[in-house]
Amino acid sequence: MCTTCGCGVGGSGDAKQRSPEGDASALEEGQGAAPRSAEGTADDRPASVGQRPPEGGVSFHHHGDGRWHSHRPGQLSGHDDEHSPGHRHSGAPGLDVAHESSSTAGHGHHAGHPPAITPTRMVQIERDILARNDSFAARNRRRCEEQGIFALNLVSSPGSGKTSLLCRTIELLKAKLPIAVIEGDQQTSRDALRIRETGVPALQINTGKGCHLDAQMIGGALHELSPADDSLLLIENVGNLVCPAAFDLGEAHKVVILSVTEGEDKPLKYPNMFHAASLMLLNKVDLLPYVEFDADLAIMYAQQVNPALEVIRVSATTGEGFAEWLAWLQAGCSRAQEHKRVTVAALRRRIAELEARLSTIHGD
């Protein structure tokens, strides 16, 4: 599970990557996949879970506490058999747990099992996960800076209109600069297919039970997409206002999208996300006459959480506010390109200085 947020399988271990052509492949270690968790995955579990093997051998049973043990024929998951005192349970490979019991059918199997993870240990695990993610994020950010890529992490609740907003944005910008898109969803490649219909490359990452993209997934996607220098990279995260706030992907900015079909108090309920964002797009403003939504109040709440938060009111349907949104994007791309030029110029000066010193040394 995601140790940080507790919903689903966290990290990259459950993620699948669909290439720009739509082929699915597991993200490889070092190119977008997180290492296996201590608990493993379904592939690590015995093939005969909860069933008697055809040959009549040992079957495996799960107690719901993350551990498995075996039963001989006649001792299946229902525990209708009588256990003898002091019987042993076989758990994970190499683990044999003994406990005393005088109960017969259906006992709870609590005695002798390892204790739950302590809160202190849970905090340490979370810190380790985030520290490892930050390392990959720094690598992604360095690559984007070296290439002059302006990378954005678009975050929101499901149904806020992220993909529709991206499609309209791409249609209006693709003639002016190269664009690439990374799509994050738990299942399907529908959004990536929509993006590809605009004519730009898009790669789909399916996180399975995972609730967010992470930096290692993005590193693998960058390797696969190979975005052009001086381009715009748009990352559409999994629809979730909780977990993506904690995971840096190596982006220049998080852009949070709030639609008028949601509640004005979303920024107060999910403050971490709005605090982490640089820009809020208030989307679907064309629906304001038909819904009970106070746009000014929503903006006030958002800037109460984050006073530095910029806000643009937009409609992906009518195009309202897009001139301001596109200007914001183009200004960001220009800054990224200028940063690359300055960095390259500084490196060239440094190389020239070193070559001059070497020439002096050899001349002496």
C-alpha cells in the first residue's frame, strides 16, 4: 500500500507504462519502476491461494494481515479442522511461526504473529519513501533544466476537466513550440489516446492501485518520450488532491485545477495541494450561471492557504481565460530556455578557463 497516504499500492511497483504507440510494458528498475515492497506483490504469492492443489499438496491461506501460511489437505481456509495445541504455521518463505492454542475451529491466529508496524516505524518508512522520490525528482529536474524543458505537474480531483483543458491548450500552442504529455491514471489509456489525437506525443502510465505518479515513473517516461529541447512537458497526474501534493516529480510548478462543479471549500479541505501549487486554474467557469458556486469565495480560500497562489479563471469549452493561461505557459517556457542558455554559456566559459590554464601549465 502507499505508505504515505494508505490508499492502494504505492510507489511504482504496480505501475504499467504504455508507450506513445500504446504498447504496455512494466516500468523497468532504474527507468521508472520502484523496487518491490517488503510485502511483495500478487506474483510473489503461491499460485494455490486458498485452494487445494490438484495434486493434493499443501495449500496456502491468507489471514488479511499481510502474511500467508500453509494447510495440509483437510485444513483449508475455513479452519473447520481441529488444530492441535502448539501447532505451527508456515508463513512467508523461511518463516515458520509456532504458537500454543487449545481452540478448535475458526480461531483468530493472533498469538505468535509479528506485531503491527509502530507509528514511529511508519513515519520512518514514509520519510525513506519521500527521500528516495526526491532523489529521482532532482534527476528529472536536472534533465529538464539542461534541455530547457518547462515541466508542469497538473493535479486535481477526478472530473475537473484536466484532459479537456490539455487538449485545447495543445491545439492552441502546438504550432509555436514542441509539446509532450505524460498521462497518469489507475487504468486505461483513454486520456493518452485523446492527447495523441491532437498530434503530440503522449505516454500513458497506469498506476494500478496506486494513487499518484512518482518521480521514478516520470524518469522512465522521460526516457521513453525523449522530449525535445526547449519544449513544454505537461504531466497529468492521477485524479487525487491528497497524495500528489507530497510527491515531487521534478516539475517546475504544480498547477492545481479546481472546477466550479466542486465545492468552494476544497482548498480548505485539501490545503497541502493548494499550498504546494504555484497556479490554480478555476475551470468550467462557463457553468457558473447554472451551479451554486461562489468563485470569489473559492479563490479567497485558496489564497488564504497559499497567499502567493496565482489564479486564472478558464473554460476549456468556450476558451475563456485561455489568453492569460497561454501567456503564463509561454513565459515559463521562455524562462526555462533562458536558464538553459545561461547555464550553457557559463559552462563554456568555465571550459575555456580550464583550457587556458592547461595551456599555461603545458607552456611552462
